[in-house]
Amino acid sequence: MVERGDLSWLQDVLTATAEQLVRRRSGTTTEGSEAEQALRRLTDAAVQHVPGAAYAGLTVRAPGGGLTSRAPSDPAIEVLDRAQAELGEGPCVDALEAGAGSVTVVEDFAAEARWPRFVPLAREAGIGSLISFALAPQDAEPGALNLYGRPGTAFDPTARAVAAAFATQASVAMYGARRVEQLTHAIATRDVIGQAKGILMERFSLDEHQAFDLLVRSSQDANIKLLGVSRWLADEVAGRARVWSGVDGSALGHEA
């Protein structure tokens, strides 16, 4: 049994990881969305701090039932996660089917008899052991945190305790990532509709409620979603503004 004192450093590790996950990033990036980067920082931290973990990744069940790999610490792990999804067998599949809080452990793939189609792929990829924790973030698709060890490396009780703590952190992070995506979409939608309302208010001398009603009626008449109508109107006005600016600039340049 692992004594509490043996893991006295764990709180500091998780606190530092949490701070990295929620830290605001400025500017644009080329490595994917901010939410995906937050999940990647978590899997990287799991590899760094869970004893015996060589790789880590998250497997998420999509609304349609399929499995997708997110934030793998190495491309080889993404391949293995995809193989489990395609074969319909493997440790993370079992963990997800068992439900939130369940754990599937592979002590040694060399002696593993379960999952006859997946095990050879894991051996070929140089994976010796694996531990998969089922996650169930609130209002998000269920997923699993998968930690992979090299041949000859098993996850001892201390490693499992640390991994379980990171699984809890992963659950929170996945929920946070989902919320970020939802809020980003909601803000973008609100901005586009607000811009379209402003155009109608200026063009037809309407108040805010009248402009919104006009957008709704146009959406119904054209059988196009409100966001689509709003985006079309905003794009049309922006396009005309660019044309006008170009013509006006040419004219000014000619006069100079």
C-alpha cells in the first residue's frame, strides 16, 4: 500500500500542471487549437511525472460511437489508439466500456492473451505495458487516459497512484477544453449576428429588436439558418467596403 507521505510531491506537480493548462496564451499559434495544446501539455506532464510512462495519450469516444486519439505524446501512440478503434478491441476500449473510474492494466504484453489482434501491434510498436483510466468529464464525450511503458517496465503501486491523479486532472482538462470550444463558437456566433444587426440598424434606421426580427424573418423566408444569413450580410458589406476602399485609394493616388 502506498503511504500518503510517499506522494507528498504530487500536489505540487498537479498544481503546476493545472496552472499550465489554464494559463492564457497570447498571439496566434501553428500547433492547433489552444484547447488541444492544453491537453497535449497534460499528456506531456504525465509522461514526465508518472514513473515508467514512456508515452501518453487520450482516447475519446465521438458522438457517433467511434474512437479518436487526442493529444498523443508520440505519433506511434496515435496509431495504436486508431488501431484499437478500428479493431474494436484493446485496453482503452475495455476501460471505456466498463465506465467512468474503471482501470485496465497490461502488466506485460509479451505474456498478454487478451485482444489477439491488438497485442501484436503493441509488441511491434515496442510497448511493454499499459494502463488505461476511463474518464467521464461532465457534459463531454467519455474518454480514457492511456499510459504506455516500454518492454520490461511495469507500473508499480506508486506509478498507478500518480497516474490515477493525472487521470482526474485529464478529466477536468477535457471538460475545460470542451467548454473553451463551445464558448469560442458562441462568442463568434454572437459577434457575427451583432455585426449583421448593426448593418441593418444603420441601413434601415431600425432599433436593435427590429433589426433582429428582420434577420429572423429573412432566415425563415430564405430557409437559411440565422447565422448563415448574418454571415452573408456581413461578408457582403465587407466585400463592398474593400472594393470601395480600393477604388477610393486609386482615385486618391491619381489625384496626388
